[in-house]
Amino acid sequence: MSERYFERVDYTGDLAKPLADIASAFDLGEYQTHEPILLGYEDLNARLDTSDGTFFVKFFLKDRTDAECERYARVMQAVVDAGINHPAISRAQGDAIYRPKGTNLRAVVMEWLESTKDFEQERPSDEELVELVNQATRINRLDVKLPEADFIYDSWAISNFPKEYKKWRHVLSEEDKALVEPVLADYEALDVDSLPTAFVHGDLIRTNVMKTRNGIYVFDFAVSNVYPRVQELAVLLCDMFFDPNSEEETSRLYGLLLTEYQKHIQLTPDELKALPVFVRAAHAMHVLGGARGEDQGDGGEENDMWWNLGRIGLKMKVYATK
């Protein structure tokens, strides 16, 4: 199973050697051991244990350009500098991005955070969700300069729903098409370009949120962009604020998010009208992405989980009543 993760970064063999080089370059102590973190659809993450402690290492996807890797590091530093709860970034001779000797790898090193709650197994409490909303609003108010040339295309982003559907509709079953196509029609009927925009994390899902002793932390800004502001809320509502077992609870969580978010940022009437469509579009992207992943050989347990959650979300009536 791990082979497909290593294929992402154009590397074969044991990671011990490049990680030992990283430990030396970043002055992290002597390499002791490591463990790949086999989650997500992009990049390759690893836990690095040294004589001085434990660190998080991200090896960038081979398809990312050097400019995209530099952009990622720049955004993370801006997030940290703004006081948003994000792991601190290490630097080697002033640079955040490092190329281990004798490889095509590009890596960034961050502090290791110890989780005190597994959001993949246990639902967040209301208190934790409120704290997450606070982090989200701080992200959305962040003034990050992203020139047009720095825009990152994200095949999972709601804004790319029409384009991705046109490209991948052939991999959907008839049942999935029946779920997705009405959402596409509703989305295309929106005047998306008129909606207020903001700097958006774009992927605030359970695997990118962590409960620590020091509170809720967010990470993985790889697909952050300037998007319609409601896109951030829609992603939250399709996972962290979504209960696949209860429409009633999902409706309550929808209200909780709106209440807490608007304590910091007031949504416009057009945003409130568009948000339910964006949430359904987020679920539709999980269905489309699941089918795409299966077709491209990137299936598996995680892929199936999002695929099925998307189907459940699209069958709920709660969003249509908002």
C-alpha cells in the first residue's frame, strides 16, 4: 500500500537516508527512526524521530513546481506570523524548502504536534467546533498577497465543480450522476463571481485539524487560495460540522457554524443564500473525487470514506431548507 505514496514524490528506497540528511541540515539532532504518515491524496508526510525530539516532515508531490513549493512555505509562514494555530516551521540556512542530497525530493520541516483526540474516530465537541470556527475566521481575515500567477488549481475545490464534472462525469455511475447533476445545475445558477472573497484554507477537514494540549491547530495550506468566502464554510459543513447519521444534528451544526462565524464576520444575504448550494457542491465533489480516485488507481479506504460521505450528504434534505 505504501508504494503509491512514495510514487507521489519520485523516490524509491528507504526514507532513512534523506531524513538523516534533513536532521543534519536543520540541526535537529541525530536521526533515530521514522514513520511514513499514509494519509491524504498529495505529498508524502513522515514522522522523524531524532536524538533531540520528534518532527514532522512533508515531502512535496513531484508534480508541484518549485514555485508552488515556495508558495506553500510562504503561506505557512504568514499563517504562523499571524498567530494562527499552526505548527512552527524550521529553516536550514535561512530556507524553509530543502533538497536532501542525491535526491529529487523537496521537503519542509515543522514541529511535531501530539494529538489529544482523534477526530477521525471521535466527533468534535461544540467547544472544539467553536474554537475551530475562530481559527477559520482568523484565516479568512488574513491579508496574504497571492498574485494571480500563484493561484493553485485544486481538483477538489468547489469553485472547480463545473470543470471537474465535465472532465470526469464519465466515471460516475448513473446513481451518482442522479445525485450530482441537480447540484451542478443549482451551482451554475449562482452568480459566484459576485460573492465576497477572502483568503481561504480550502481543506479544513478532520485530517487537517488537530486537538492538542494547547488547543485546536490547523495545517496543510497546500490548496489555500482567494475564493468566495462561503467556500470555507461549505468545506467545514461537509465534514467537521456534518453528522452522517443524523439530519437533525447536521441541521443543528449548520446553525452553530453560522452563529459562531458571524460573531466575527457577518455574511451577506447573497452568501447566506448561496451557502446551502456550496455545501451540497462540496458533497458532490467528494462523490466526483471518489469516483475519479478509483478510476485513477488512487482508491482505498480513505477514498471510499469521502465518496460515501458525499453520497450521504447529497441525500440529506437539511441544506435545501436553508
